[in-house]
Amino acid sequence: MEWETVIGLEVHAQLKTASKIFSRAPTAYGAPPNTQANEVDVALPGVLPVLNAEAVRMAVRFGLAIDAVINERSVFARKNYFYPDLPKGYQISQYEHPIVARGRLTITTDQGEKVIGITRAHLEEDAGKSLHEDWEGLTAIDLNRAGTPLLEIVSEPDMRTSAEAVAYLKALHTLVRYLDVCDGNMQEGSFRCDANVSIRPRGETRFGTRTELKNINSFRFVERAIDYEVRRQIALVSSGGEVRQETRLYDSVRDETRPMRSKEEANDYRYFPDPDLPPLIVTRAWLDERRKEMPELPDAKRERFVGQYGLPVYDASLLTASRELADYYEDTVKAAGGDPKPVANWVAGELLAHLNADGLDITESRVSPQALAGLLRRVQDHTISGKIAKDVFEAMWAGEGEADAIIVKRGLQQITDDSAIEALVAQVIAANEKQVAQYRSGEERVFTFFVGQVMKASRGKANPARVNAVLKRLLSA
Ligand code: ADP
Ligand code: MG
């Protein structure tokens, strides 16, 4: 039997607002427990929620970017359940009337482009956190995260492989960061993903029963969790069993999924419109203002990089992976002048390698765009070779200063002066009589040996074109 996998993702993106979605308390991460929660977040009796306009702006910006319908009227609803980290006894969310509906996102995989439908994106508040580690035998509650604004982004069950799911998640991750609505930090939980997975015989049009996988906090784990779950479901169904609709926890250490609870049904939550919050109305004029605030989006930027800088699509995709990296590249091109392609090679090559090695983000680069441009200008005007430039970059990275200062201090200027090169060539010819005789008897292959020796004698600083010319002349003399 041939099986087809069906995947739909639910992503919770924490919105980058300064304060909570329904209170003035700050949203900063990592503060001591319960220092960022006010009377609304801890649900004292009699308090009332007030909607944060910035959270609405961010949700709408996201909706516009995925070509969605922005609902003129959306409604906050109470999702009722009991848990110690939820002091109100309900979460304020949106249910029947979300602010954003029917959008789409284009992904690229080895199979080409594919459009993934986005069913809805709605605003809701986060819950608090239970702490176990420092409290032996007890559970402590930290309500700092309670009331943090979330955008829950629900996809259609449009993905058919774990690779597509990863591509979708990455595209979404890039997008929310471009839009500056979410910092995308998966370790800190600002960008979380649940994967819904089912299988069906290839050719079948109805969907199979799905399981929902929780606790997936990296791109690699999305792929692994789905692959494991697909294998489990196929084995189960193939041996005559049935998939149960349930929520399963992904354990990245054991690389498996385990049942957590049977899937709750929507009516278990007793959703109803929150009487403390009026319907949210988005006017046409307000929406038009949001349209004007839209930044250039990843796909448009990539295409512009191809057109404006003549970059291959591969380089353009790499350099537009984040807005900050794209800005870094453009700032360097502007400062360096000249051909933009070598700049792309340097940013995508040497710079990214150094950032990765030191675990730094592009915004934390030890070499600024202006400083990198200063180095590349010295390559352009042949003061140094591309090879020496890598050593200079290394020194810049280590904090030794600007390119020009390092070149002078270390005496790295390229030797282009023929008389200096002649001296080196004469030295090499004198030291290698056997090879000279070989060359003069017609063995032209040894020429590259001479070039290598002269370059070595100059410690890489001789201009290779001049070395070639001088060698030809002196060897045939
Ligand atoms: P719930 O709120 O119970 O999680 P939703 O209707 O919001 O349910 O759907 C959650 C996700 O499950 C969506 O991303 C949807 O695409 C996905 N989904 C629905 N049915 C299936 C299925 N049979 N197989 C895989 N994913 C599915
Ligand atoms: Mg769900």
C-alpha cells in the first residue's frame, strides 16, 4: 500500500509589543518570576481588559503580507479551561470571527514552488508558566508570560511531506521577522509550532484521522517529529490498528512522540464572546494606513536583488533570508562601490562563516558594512589579492582595526613593481637549476612550479599576472 502524508501546522507567534495584549504590564523575557504581571494578568476580581492597539496593527500587517482577508469585525471569545497557570479560568482568544482569514504563503522545495493556504490568524493571550526545577516537591507559578500577545496562525492541511512543513515554517519565520511583528526566537518560545499529521492511501480524497504533535521547538525537530509520527501511523494502520485522534508530545531526546491526552473537542471549551470586550472594528481608512506601513517583503526583495545587482537566485535568496542580512549587504555595496557580485560572495562566504563560528547574529557582526567595504576596495584597486584579503578580514574580525591600517602595519601591499618581482624571480631561478633545465628543454609544465615558488617567496604578495610575465621573460633569456 502506498501512503500519502497530510500535514497542517498551527504556529503561535509572540507579538513584539512592549506591553501585554490586555494590560500595561511589560512583556520583557527573562525577568524574575511575577515581576511583569499586574492585576489584570493575575486576574484580580473586578479588573477589565483593554485591547493593545499595537497588537492589532501587527496582526493586520501579517494579514496584508499573506494576502488575506482582514475582517472588518472580529470578536474576542473566552476559551474556558482550568490550569494553574491560567488564573482567570479562561483564555481570551478569537474563535468564530478571527481578525485575519484566508491567506496564502508560497514555499519553495526541491519540487518547486507551492502555495500553502492559511485558514486564519487570530489574536489571543498567552498563559503563565509552571516552574518545577527550583521547587522540590512543589510547583511554582510564574505569571510573567500571562497576557503576552500571540498571533495563532493556522494553515490548511496542504502540506504532503515533512520537507514542505519545514519550508512553510521557515517561510513564515522569515516573514514575521521581516514584518517586525515577532522576534522568531524558538528557544525562548516566541515562535512555537504544533504539527497536525495524518496518513491516507494514495488516491484517497478524504482525510485520515489526525494526531496533533506538541513541543516542537526547532526546524530540525519539526521534520523529525513528523517523520516519526508518519512511520508510527503507517505501522499501526498496516497491522490492522486505527489512529486515535489525540495530542502527542514530541520527545527530542528519544526522537519519538508519546500520547499526552485525547484530543479535546471545541465544545469542551464552552467558547462564548467575551462580554468585557466589544467587537473589534477595523475601518477602511485605518487599514489603508497599515498598507502604507508595509515593508518590502522577502520575495520582492529577492527579485529586486536579482534584477538590481545581477545576482544568481541562489545568492539573492541567501542574502534576503533576513531583513538585517539584506540591509548589511546593501550597505556594503553602497559603501564599496564597484561590482556587487564579489560583495555577495564575501557576505555569504567569509562573513556568514565567521558569524556562524562565533554564534553571532548579523546585527552583532564584529565587522561593519563600512569596514568590509574598506577591505573590498583594496581588493578592487589591487592593493592586495583576494587571498591576502582573507587574512586581513581575519585580523579585522579579531579587532585589529580597519583594513588599511592592517595592510600597512603588516606590509601586505601587493608587489606590482617589476624590479622587485625580478629580484624574486632571479632568486628562484638560481635555486632551481634542474627545473630551469627542464623548462628550457621544452617541459612547459614546470612553469606553474616557478609561479608557485615566486608567490611563496613573496609570501603571497606578488601580483600573479606580473609574476607570470617576468618569469616568461627571464626563463627564456
Ligand atoms: P483544533 O483547533 O482542534 O486544533 P483546527 O480545525 O483549528 O483544529 O485545525 C488544526 C490544524 O489541523 C489545521 O492546521 C488543519 O490544517 C489541520 N488538520 C485538519 N485536519 C487534518 C488532517 N486530517 N490531517 C492533518 N492535518 C489536519
Ligand atoms: Mg489547535
